[in-house]
Amino acid sequence: MSVTFTVRSATGKQIDRIEVEARQMILGGFSARSEEERERHIAELREIGIEPVAKTPAFWHMSTNLLTTGSEIEVQGDATSGEVEYALITHQGRTYVTVASDQTDREFERTSIPRSKQLCAKVLGSDVVPLEDVRARWDEIELTSDVSADGSDWRPYQRSPLAAMLDPDALIQAAGFGDGLPDGTVFLSGTVPLVDGVTRFEPHFRATLTVPDGGPTLRLAYRVDVLPEINP
């Protein structure tokens, strides 16, 4: 599975185009730095009938065929929702950062968290920045997401600085990659809490990762299409 990205500098200037051959995808979960924030996310999931994993943070391997930078995805059920994350992408010895959304089937998540995630595409922003270019400002980087019923009237959904989450080094170590991520890895970080604690199943989702002090804003936006049932 190959994905093409535009590489941006720390000031947002286009500096390269890369085609990444994704060899593995890992999803993180429950990856807040503080126990309090992890418990907040657990409480959100319990509100919709989902019990947490036994140990946090948690990590799951997913099929790389789920990756997309597209503006539309298709799902089987009407109880799926996106969640904003940062993603690490390794390519030719370098690590890049972008914004991502882990769309998940919340109804099936009551049965199995990893299998519910395998049911939905994982959307990446089409722009990336080298990790070393933004590491000094990491904690001030902002993640946001919004949802909409019609694609024009947007509701704030998530808002958080990356200071609330495990940083890349801690995330990689927690997942057991002590020597660093191998080339071709796409690693989604896990998400941040909801603004009002309410999971929303809206068909339009957008998200940003904004680097402060004149840095770039990396974006994604997509529509969720629910596949119709066939009743012959």
C-alpha cells in the first residue's frame, strides 16, 4: 500500500513529495500523558457501552489497506465516528508527522476494540512535516476536530495541545520499538477527549494539526457514506 505526501517545512513551505510504501500500521489508544485524561476518555467510551482495555496505553496492528488521504470513505453501519490523532510516518530513515483520523465502528466496539477499528478507513492528511523540524515546539502543537451534519454548519468536537498526549519518543517506547520505528510504519497516536464528552455520528468530519509560531496547519476533511442494505 503506497501513499503520497507533500512535505512541508517548519514554516509551511513545500519542500518535497514522497511516496511511502506502508508496510505496517499501528494504532495507539488511551495514550494521554496523565492518568486523569486517560480516565476521561475511558468515561466517554463507557457512556456508549464500551469497556476499556486491561492495560493502557494500548496498541493494535491494522491492515495498511485501510489507509487513505481521500475525501470520502464508506462504512457498513451508521454508528461510526472519527477521532483526531497525530500520525508518525517513517520513510527512508526519516520520521514525518501529519494529522489523522481513526474512524471506528462504535457499535461493534462494544464487542472488540481492534476489530471495530479494522472495519473503517484511517484518514491521513496529505501534507507532512519532518518530526525534527517541529520537535522543539511539540507540546504547543494543537489538535482539533469538528463534525457536521451537512458539511457547512460545523460543531467543535475535539480541542487539545499535544502536551496532553504521550510524545513520539514515549509512544514508540511504550509500543515496544526501543530501536525506533522501521521504515514504512504508519503509527497513529490515539486520540484526545471530546469537547463535551458526547460521541457524535455525523457524516462530515474535519481535523487539523497546527504548529505554532508561523508553522503549518495540516488538515484533513472527509465525508462518511453508509453503504445501503440490499433487500431483494
